[in-house]
Amino acid sequence: MTANVTKLEENKVRLDVEVPPDAVRKGVEAKIRELGRQVRVPGFRPGKAPRRVIENRLGRDYIMMEALQEALPTWYSEAVVETDLRPIDRPDINFDDPLSEESGFKFSATVEVRPQAKLGEYKGVEVPRREIEVSDEEVDAQLEEMRGQFATLAAVEDRPAAEGDFAIIDFAGENMTTGQPLEGGQAEDYMLEIGRGELLEDFENNVVGMKPDERKRFGVTFPADYAEASLQGQSVLFNVHLKEIKERDLPELDDEFVKEASEFETLDELRAAVREQLEGAAEQRVSGEYRARVLEVVAGNAEVEVPDVMAHEKAHEMVESFERSIRAQGMDPQQYYQLAGSNHHDFEERVRPDAEDTVKKELVLDAVALAENITADDEAVMHEIGHLAEESDRAPEEIAETMRANGTYALLQEEISRQKALDFLAENATPVEMPEEEAEEASGDEEPSIEAGEETPGAEEEPGGGEAVVEAAVEAGAAGTQNDEREEKE
């Protein structure tokens, strides 16, 4: 097979392909064997009828048409691989002469391919970077949280319920208009942490001030935007019995507590360890922010037009990913859209600007990888696959084979090379001091936590998704394996 590429307007190309006679013959013979197994020919067992008999029965034109429909997608894919094209849409295929076992076959395919970004300045760009600071107050907050984990609840008898208390209550609600019991509005021995926002604010405020064994009757109106549509704006009368009040009994923060609650011997040792962990989490956050800013600057210096088809596909991927996360939380996406007054299509339109921005950054990273000869070899891909294999019952090699078959192996290679390109940009950028106001704004919404180190804030700003690619491949492979097993049983 020979294939030549001619550049057309914008990011379109024409791929001219010539298929040799022997490849055509193989395609035709394979189709005849397949048809021979499907067609009943008197006097012959299925698949045993000679070629001429099959041709006489079905007609040569029909066979050649079927052979072409079967082989053309394969020939096109092989030509794409041979010419290293990266199509982003379906091809428009044309040919003048019919399929011929004697002279071969020629066709052309006009297709839109991924554009290449024209890089501007991308090495040594100056980008603001926050300084890592962990205050004593942040360390104290973590220690207080640890105390809370070891707190016990003590009964309160000498005062009414207050915010922060745990109230053991029975309650029953009824529609204020009809007097009918409120569906799902009853509970016994319910432990309410007052002030946490578990129940409606008006409900919790009415519990404040109640004494043990006190009964109270009060009305509450549900907000117009309440999550449960049937309760929106509804006025409900509640009968509440406060059975018991409990308060947290926090342990003393001293060396004895530290020995019991941790691997350390003294409070000073624990405090130092907490600070170190908070600094590590802060470093991950700041690093993620910095990488995102570096990419923002480099992408701003580059020139590239994002094709509509790529933006549409990326928006679709983003919404699909969101819907998967909704399902993982046990909620139907359609139910979510109904509550939000939206739908799948509207949501795609809403994320379209973010999708275009993401695609642009991906194209810029591809251009950086090309300019700096950054690639992802098989070892790097298998390393990523190995992480997921640890969580599944499949071998890494089996997952890799599935990914090669469904095309996601190359996608994972692409994602890894983009991350390596982003590493290169961050390493070659020049960090500068961030203005104080901007730094305060960047850190203002953060709630420092040791667990924050498990996920890098700002990572969603980086194009990528290698793990998602692997997971999708594994899911597809699992489905394929199950289908194969069913077919064998049948």
C-alpha cells in the first residue's frame, strides 16, 4: 500500500491511497469465505461451496461491493497510521474505479486533522508562585481536629440545648394545611448535632433552648429551592421530644494523649509532624497552581484555532465524566438535571468555553512535546497501567492488550507525553514573587488539611486524564471478556 498526503485549506488534508492487487485479492477472498458460511447452497455444506458457485449465486458485483465495505475502513486506518495523520473527524472518501483484483484499488480521503499549535515564548516564562506558609493556627486546627476524633459524649442535665450539642430527639412532621403526616418526616432517637446544618436551620434553632425531656411544637417552612421538589415552599408542623442532651468531652492535649492517639511520644513531636505534613500538602497545592499558571501563560503566547469538532467532543467528554461521578454518588444524572432545571445538551453548552480552553492547552502541550522531542515509551505506559492493575483482578499485560485493541493505549501515551511536556514547562519557567493581594486571594478559600495532600488542587486545570483513559479501557476490556465467555458458552 502506498499513501500520500496533500495539505488543503485550514487543517484539512487529502490522503491518496493505492491498494495493490494482492491486498485486494485477500480482501475479496476473505469476504467470499464469510459469505460462503452464511449462504445456503444446495449440495454443499456451509462454507464448502467453491468460489465460482458463490459468485454465480450472489453475483460478482454484490460480492465486490461487500468486500469493499469490509476492507475500506481497514485500508483507511492503515494509511492513517502509515502517514502519521491524526484525524479528528470522519473522512470523506471518494474513488473513481471499482475494486479490481487485477489492477488494485485507488481511493482518496479528505479529512480534518488535529491542528498544530504555533508556539510563542515557552521556555523561561516568568510566572508568579506563592510562598509556602503554614501558620501556628493551622497546626492548632489540625490538633483540635485530632482531639475531636477522640472525644467522648457526656450527658448534660443542668442546662438547655445549645449550638454544638448533640440532641437525642423524636420528631414527627405534618402538613400544616392538610394535617397529613409528612412522608419521611418522622424519626426516633435521632442524634442531631446542633449547628452542623443536618436539618433545616429553623428546625435546629427551635431545638436550641429546649431542656431534657421537654416537648415542643413549632412550624417550619421549607425553602423554595429545597432539593426535594415536593417540599419546596411547604409549611410543616413538627412535634419534637428532646430526650437527652450530650456534649463533647475533649481529651487534654498533652503528652499522654499524644502517646495514646499517635505514634509519637510528645506533643512537640506531634506538632512538628503535623506541620511537616501540612507543608507537604501546601507544596502540592502551590505546585499544582504554579503548573496551571505556567501552562496558561504558554498557551496565551501560542497561536492555534480550536476546531469545532474537537471542542464539541471535549465538552461531551467532560459532561460524561461529570455524569459518571453523579452515578458513583448514587444519583441519576437526569434527576440532577431536573433539580438544576437543565439537561445534558444545555450542560454541554455551558462547559463549551472550558472545553475549548482545555483543547487549546492540549494542542500547545503536543507542540511542546514535538519541539522538545518528549515522548512516552512503553515502560512509562506500563507503569501507569500497573497502578490500576493493582486495584483490579487483571494482569497489566492483559490490560495493555485490551488498550491496544480498542485504541486507548495510544491515547494514554499521548496523555503521559503531555504531562511530561508540562513538567518540562514548569521546570524551565522562572518563578517570581506573587503580589500579596493575589496570594491572599489564591489561599483565601483553602482549608488546610493533612488529607489535602492526596489530591493536587489545580490538577483539574491541567489537560490530562491518563487514569480515566486506563479505567475506560479496563471497563471496556472487562465487558469484552464477559462477552467472549458468553459466546464460548453458547
